[in-house]
Amino acid sequence: MLIVNSFKLFEGYGVYVSNMKKLIILFSILFLVDTVYGQGLKPVKVDSLVTVSFPVKYTKKDTLGQQIFSANTDLAYMIAIMEPNAKGNQPLKKEKDLNSVLKKYIKGIQAQTDNGSAQNVRDTTIGTLKAKAFNLLTKDANGDYQSRNFVLLYTQDATYTFEYGYADSRKDLIKDEAKAFFSSIKLSPELQRNDQYTDTSASKGISTISIVELAGGLIVVFLVVWLIFRKKDTGELA
């Protein structure tokens, strides 16, 4: 009986040790994950007005005033470029002028690739400023698709390009990291919409809704007048 109990005790101890090993492995994995995410992205000043977050290890290059920041992660790469606009650059007047400039930048980026296709071009905002976001899909030498997500921000003094690139096969894995990168773009309160174009007033033209409301009102007035005269004519005939 003693031997049987000892065997059961030893067997129970073996299960306990096995479970403890599993717990240790699990906590080790959790600690590693927490450490990796704890490092995360750190804010980096692109210039005195714009900040974006990068991994702790990043590189910076200054070429004739053009600031280029870049870094790699396990899934992708990140780039931020601050390019001063030409001296004496004339301020844009209207929002449509800003849209034209940003569209030219998109065409220029697309032209740098042999087979690039700009997709999902859309308007976005960063703080109070307007920007353009789009995805550029290309093929590498092996025929594999590569995705490059862009956000373009234009001001009178400088143009900012933010890029997040990755193998298209990883598109389901990079969502959180890409979102963290682009959402980390912060602007100084000094930057306002009039740093992009001067005419920031609301449109003074008559809106489509106003035209519809006016037309509806005229129809109602016409019907009322018509009914009054119709009743009057009917009364005279009676």
C-alpha cells in the first residue's frame, strides 16, 4: 500500500512539474511579447513642426536640407521625408490648388517605379491640415507583390512624405503596426490650414440643398396661388 501511495505521489509530482514547465514557458513568451511591444515606437522630430514615431533604432540622413528618416521592423520598413519647398514658393490660393499639387506628387512617386499602380487614393486630415493617402502596388524582381502605403502632407514651406512598405503577403499581419505609424504623425499647433492655401473661407455659392429648398418653396407658392384663382373662377361660374 505504501509503495502504491508513493507511486501515486510521484506520479502527481511529475504532473505538477510538467504543468509548472508549461507555465514557465507561457510566462516567458508573454514577457518576451510584452518586452517587444514595450519598446514599441518612439516619437521622433522630423523638424520643429512635425513629429512621427519610429522604432528605437532608426537612421537619419540630411541631404541639402532634405531630412530622411528610415527604420526596419520584422514585418516592414518605415520612411519619413521632409523636403523643403523651393524658396519663393508662391502660396496656394484654394483647396483645389492643393489637390492638384498632391496629385502631381502621387504621379511623381508612381513614375519612379516601372510597374507601380497607385490605388485607393483618398483625402485624409492630420490635425487641421489636409493630406492625401494612397497605396502603391509594385512587383519585385521575383514577381512578388510589394505594397507601399503613403501619406502626403503639403505646406507652403515643406512637403512631408510618410511611407510604410511591406510584402503584400503580410498585409494581414501589418495592420496594427501600420496604423500605429501613421496615427503617430503629430503637428505643431502653429501649423494651420492657411499654411497650405490662403482662401480657407467656406464657399459662398448657393449649395445644391439651398437650390432644392428654393425650388420647393416656389412650387408651393405656385400651387397656393393656383388654388386661390381656381376657387375664385369656380365661384364666378356658379
